[in-house]
Amino acid sequence: MTVTKYSGNGNDFIILIAQNKQNRSELAQRLCDRHNGVGADGLVVVLPHSMYDFEWEFYNSDGSRATMCGNASRCVAHFAHEKGISKNNRAEFLTGAGVIRATINGMYVVSDMVAPKILSKTIEEDGEIWWLIDSGVPHLVAIRENIESFDIEQARRLRNKHNANVNICTFKEKTLSVRTYERGVEDETLACGTGMVACYIRHHLEGEVEGQIRLHPKSGDELYVNYENNVYRFGGQVSQIFVAEVFV
């Protein structure tokens, strides 16, 4: 099969086109394996849809399904534009979390995120108050003065206890820096779009930020998030890494 590999600021994905829905969990595990496969954080399967440009199936690298992924939404929007699946520098597609609308300008892609759900503002763990925010998938968010250190064992414990991704963040000099432990990858990733948006949402609702700000994930890349017209918009560069034929 022919696959295309993309990176959304260090968060990497394999994208392929299919005509039918089916369980591709085993395929996702094989393709995402970094030693015996292509290697990626997730697999995106692009499927035809009668109302939208396309529909996706999204799999984490461990084969589990996820309803939404912010960086993958930007990557697949660019892929669909390149393939002529979407038109006029825009893409509208169905995810498990709802319809995503994206705008493509060269390699810069902005996704309009689904409306978030604030599940809790009062989770106390290890002396900190965590918010639980569903920005397409559930994220625990803690605000800290410094995020140079990220306790992966703590993150893994909280991920299992609350069945959520785990984020720590800090806002300084008009820049929101974020580190994320992701479900399905079961480790820290270089970037997580829904995690960065969840961190912005907490800061925004607490009155700490307003309008467009810079985002810095672990990869060190620069992305942007904005809140306008009641929509959270997430933008940044994507990279098409390669197209390859894979024997499965």
C-alpha cells in the first residue's frame, strides 16, 4: 500500500486512503512501529463521505482509536488538499469528535477545533489542582511556574487513573509552553495539538490569556492558538516527510 508520512511539529503520522471502514488496529500497530514499520505516533485513514470532503479513522500507535487529534487534523487537511480531495484551500471532514474545518495556506494549516467540554476544575492530585478538559479527547491540565522537569511516572499514573492525556504548562512572555503525556503512545510526545489547546482553554477561562498567543511544545516549534467567534483555532506549519510503498 502507498502511505504518506507527515509531521505536525514533531507529532508524526502515517496517512493512507481507503474506501471502506474496518478495524485497522493491528495495521496501525505494525505501521507505527519505529523499528519494524514506518514509525509514527498515529495512523490516519481517509475515507469517502457523502456530506463532507472526507471522514477519518484515527488510531494511536498502540492500535487504540481516538476521536480527535489536533496536529493530525492539520496534517490530513494538507494531505487532502494536495490530493484534490478538498478544494479552495479549505477542508471539511468528519472525526469522532465532530466536524473539523481547516484552512490551508502553503504548509501553514489552521484547524477550527471542536467545542470543548469542561469536565472538572477541581481534581486535586499531588498538591496541585488539575482541570479535566475534553478538547476532542480528554486532557488533564496543571499550570506550573516551570515545566523543565516532567515526571513521567506521575503522568502515567494520572493517565491511568483518569483515562486522560496529561499536560503541564506555563505562560510567560506571551508564550504558552506545554508538555504532554499522550494516551495510546503511552509516553511524552514532541507535540500534542488537543493538549496545547486544552492548556490555552484553561488559561483563557481563568482570564490569563486573550486572543492569539504563541505555543511552544517540547519540539520547540512555534504554533498559534486563538479564540474568535466562539471558536478555538489552532495553527502552525506541517511537514510532508515522504511517500512510500509499504509491504504489509
